[in-house]
Amino acid sequence: MSHGATTRKPGEPFRLAEIDPRDTGGFPDKAAAHEILKGNQERLQDLQQRLYAEGRRALLIVLQGMDASGKDGVIRHVMGAFNPQGVCVTSFKVPTPEELAHDFLWRVHRAVPGRGLVGIFNRSHYEDVVVVRVKELVPREVWAKRYEAINDFERLLADNGVTLVKLFLHLSPGEQAEQLADRQREPEKQWKFSPGDLKERSRWPQYMAAWDDALTRCNTAWAPWYVVPADRKWHRLLVASRVVLEALERLDPRYPEPPPDIGSHQIPEVRWP
């Protein structure tokens, strides 16, 4: 199964300017994509239940992208197939004073899913090599050391049974402008609109350069990056579901063995009331 996301071998550079955000991989039929997505959701539900029952390994899905790239929608329409009791979603916002009093990975490590669980990061530790760089919140000598720390951290997770799937939702400036305008116009979306997003939009070239470096330097065999063309919602959801589904299929979780002689146990009769 071809997932439709752009990947690179470790050491090969990502260049977002060379990846078309409107690409559909030759799959133009929205209705057919919806049917495939439904099938993927059913398979995701089954595999997540097995992962939960197995209780030995975990899956961590990292979602990144510019404002309005569809992170919330992917969580709702793709990861919404999962049983909520086996899923933990963490949204990383501006660090609190307590979080700033620790190393930059402290708050992230606390949110890593336990065995049997699926964790979803809406933004992540990558903000600490992208946002802080673009907005000059810390000196270069500080954020430049963090790529290696991130790779070591993700290697630690992988060595301890956590499979990482990192998705960058690749949106074009034109599509972002349309999404931001929708947030201005539509009452049910206005709560999402922030004037600060417009200021961040003006730094688009700086963000793309920072993401090129982050995607390239933190693309490893144990924690690869997948760039998902995000301009078309239906294609974004389809590709994200395929990447996550492939990761779970590679894990191939199995139900535990039942108790010995399970059929020999008699279910006691209960009279009530």
C-alpha cells in the first residue's frame, strides 16, 4: 500500500519548497478516498484494540504543521477511530513557568503513552527547534544543540517499545489564507482565530527554513518523518490514515493467550433480585 506521504532516508535533506501541498498522488476521486478512509478507520480500530490488549508496546503519533494545516481534523477524523480509553491526546502550547523551570523535554517525556496506549501530540518538542528559532526566544547555541537531544530522546523511546510516527502537514500559504479567512467569517470557527496567527504567517519563509532543518536533522531510522500534502482535506486524511495504519500493521499486535482451559470454567448462576 502506497501511503502518499513524502519520506527521506536518514541524512537526505527535506526541502518543503520542492513538495507540492496540493499533490493527490494521482488519486483525484474524493468519494473513493472517503470509502478507503472508512476501511482504514475500521482496521485502525481493530489494531488499536489488539495493541491495548497486548499491553507491551505503545504508539506515539506526532502532528506538526503551520496554523490551519488540519492537525485537529486529523485527530478527529483519523484517530477518532480509536477507543478513547486507549488514547491520550496532548496539545503543547506556550510553556508554563513550571515547564520552563525544567529542560525542554521534561514536559514531553511526561506525556509519552504507556504500554498498550496510543499517544497523540498536537504540536510537540519540535516547537523547541522551530518556534524558538524563528522568534529568537533562545540563542542559536541553545536551540542548535537540541536536534541531537531530540534524536537521543526518540531513540530512548524506541528502545523502550514506543513506535513513533511523525507527520508534518504541509500546507501552502494560499490555502492557509483561505482557512484563516474562514475563521474570520464563520461564527462556529471564530473562536479559533487569533491575530497572532497573522504575525506568524508573515514569517513563513523563516518557518519553512526551520522546518527543513528539523525534518532533515531529526529524520532517523527509529523515528522517521512523513510530509503529508495538506491543501486538500480529503487527501490529507487519507494519507495520514495510511501512514498510521502501516505503522500498526508493522507492529502486528496480538491478543494475549487466554487462561488455561478457558472452556472448562463454569459461569455461576446468579439469582437477582
